[in-house]
Amino acid sequence: MSGFDVIIVGGGIAGASLGAEIAAHRRTLIIESENHCGYHSTGRSAAFFLESYGGPIVAPLSAASADFLRDPPQDFSESGFLHRRGALHLSRDGWPELPRGIEGARVDRADIERLLPGIRPEWCKALLEPSCADIDVAALHAAFLRRFLRKGGEVRTGAGLVAARLLPNGWRVSLFDGSELVTPILVNAAGAWADVVAANCEVRPLGIAPKRRTIVQLRVGRTGLKELPLVDDWEGSFYFKGETDNSIWLSPHDEVETDPCDAAPEEIDIATAIDRFEGVVDWPVERVERSWAGLRSFAPDRVPVYGFDADAPGFFWCAGQGGFGIQTSPAASRLAGSLLLDAPPHTSIAHIDKAAFSPRRFS
Ligand SMILES: Cc1cc2nc3c(=O)[nH]c(=O)nc-3n(C[C@H](O)[C@H](O)[C@H](O)COP(=O)(O)OP(=O)(O)OC[C@H]3O[C@@H](n4cnc5c(N)ncnc54)[C@H](O)[C@@H]3O)c2cc1C
């Protein structure tokens, strides 16, 4: 026997946050195939908290995570992870509308011009969502891993799952280096590889699809941008936010289906991003300072999957976090933790319907 009650496959934000939640109760090992945790999607996000994002089932997870991110428990972090920025949702047509319960204020053309001097005339309406914030993703991920280790968890990097089989004494897990571990509970927190891991464990994949998204750090002939709000097209064709005094992070809002991989940006997506940006403001584009891409992985209904598999005993899904896996991680890990431990939910998530996230919805 391996001596572990739970093995979590994947050391991104999903695996780390769930690990932090359960390590005090179950001897838990995180195995991560890369040499450091957070190399894939978690290390490539746009790092914002936007409560209106992700649809009506995801929004309560974001809302229930806000207090933790803003003012975490002292033993988790001495400082919060959010830096208020605000979001400006632009429209060429009707007024954008936020889901019920999320604060927003309409902004007319004169105020749009004040917030975004040089904005093209067709952007005539906007909605300001003041609670949008930057997330210090590296600090948050590190704090989850720190709590996990402090509670007795163990992390092995450079340790990828090759295959696993369910035997009478639990899951026998084979690793890249030929070693084997046995555990009663195997957690699939493998991000873009969630379906691959399932198949390699002889579990029916759920259709978790990785989709590539590109971000460009663009230097522009304009200053005073650091605190620029997150600016997006309400119809979903771009977003950008200030990075330094004269640069922005810009995304063409791409969503390109791809196999799981070490994603890299494509020239065409960078060009599309710049083209769309030039259709929003008249700011001169000086150069691309850097660019990167990452994979956002979605279940067929774009709702994350937390819970035990319907057919494979002890196989627990923690996958499909799409474009909101960072901002939902505090509440999602509490929800997944209570399901895995079969324990009452934390009060902050007691109102959330767990069934909506169950893998059984695909049965
Ligand atoms: C460009 C971009 C912008 C984004 N912006 C935001 C944002 O602003 N806010 C937000 O909340 N979210 C955002 N997201 C989404 C967020 O980054 C993801 O939802 C989140 O990081 C998913 O975390 P994860 O742990 O599931 O995946 P990952 O971080 O990818 O971790 C999965 C890990 O599993 C490991 N693994 C895979 N197979 C195996 C195996 N066989 N054995 C061992 N280990 C394995 C991988 O190496 C990987 O490290 C963005 C994503 C992208 C790409």
C-alpha cells in the first residue's frame, strides 16, 4: 500500500486547493507530471475576478469565494489576494445586463470617453462592474500548497500518472518512472488532461474539452494605463486590462479546440487580438512585449465537475474549471472537499446546489 488515502492527479489550482481542504482529514498525495506545480493553465491565466463571468451555476461559486480571496483567514495568508480594478463591459448596441444580485452601473458615452479617451464612436453604451479585481494567482496557488503541506500533505513533481486500475484493495496507480501506488480514492484534477487521465484509468471520459486562449502584452503609445479597468466587449470578442503604465494585457477571446498540450500562441490569434483592439481605441500599438496561451477546459455544459464518478468507485472528478478556475477555487475546493469527505459543507457554500456539479449528470 502507498500509505495514502487519497491521490490527487494534478498540482494546478484545482488539485492544490482541494488538497488543502482535505489534507487534515485524509493522508493525501498530489502527483504532478511537470517539474513544478502550476506550469499549465494555472500559471497562464489573465488573473482576474469577475463575478458575472461563467453563467448562473458558476456565479454563486465566485460570489462565495470573494470574501476568502479579499480577506483570507490569518493562518492561510496575512494579506488578501484581490486588487480592485473594476470592469467596463462595452456595447455597440443595447445596454449590457448583469445577472441578478451583481452590482453594476450604466455608463453613457460621455463617461465612456472619460474612462477610455480615444474610444471609437460606435461603442456607445457600457456597464461598469465595480467588484472586478485582479487576483494574485501565484500567491494564492502557493498559499493552497503551503496549507496542504502544513496539514501533512505530500507533493511529488515529475510524477505523472500513466495508468491506473481498480483492484479489490483500491486504485493501483502506475507512474512514469515505473513505480506503483495504491489508494482508495483517486482524484482527477488533471486540467486539460482530465479525459486522458480518465481513459488511462479505464473510466469513461466526460467530454472535458481543452480550448486555447491567447494573451498578448502590448505596449501602446499611451500612459497612465496601470489601473485601467478590465475592458471587454459584452458580445465576447476581446478583453484588455492595464498592466504597466504603458502596456496592457489583451486577449482576442479565442477559444480554439485543441488536444491537451503545452499551449503556445499562434500568430493569427495575436494579429486578431491587435486588430480587434484597434477597433476599440485609437491608441498607437508600439510592440508585442510578450504573448502566451493556455488551455481552458470545459465540460459539455460548461459547468465544472465535482464528485465521485457514477460507475468507477473511488474515482473523484475535479475538472472542467473553464475560464474561472482561479476565482472559484476557494468555494469550489470547499464544495469538492465536502463531497469527497462526505462531510457537511462549509457555511459559505451551504446554499450551493452540489448536484449541479455532479459527474452523474452525464450518465
Ligand atoms: C489565458 C487564460 C486566461 C484565464 N483567465 C482566468 C481568470 O482571469 N480568472 C480565472 O479564475 N481563471 C482564468 N483562467 C482559467 C484558469 O486558469 C483555469 O480554470 C485553472 O487554472 C484550471 O486549473 P487546473 O488545476 O484544473 O488546471 P492546471 O493548472 O492545468 O493543472 C492541471 C495539472 O495536471 C497535471 N497533469 C496532467 N496530466 C497529469 C498526469 N497524467 N499525471 C500527473 N499530473 C498531470 C498538469 O501537468 C497540470 O499541472 C484562464 C485560463 C487561461 C488559459
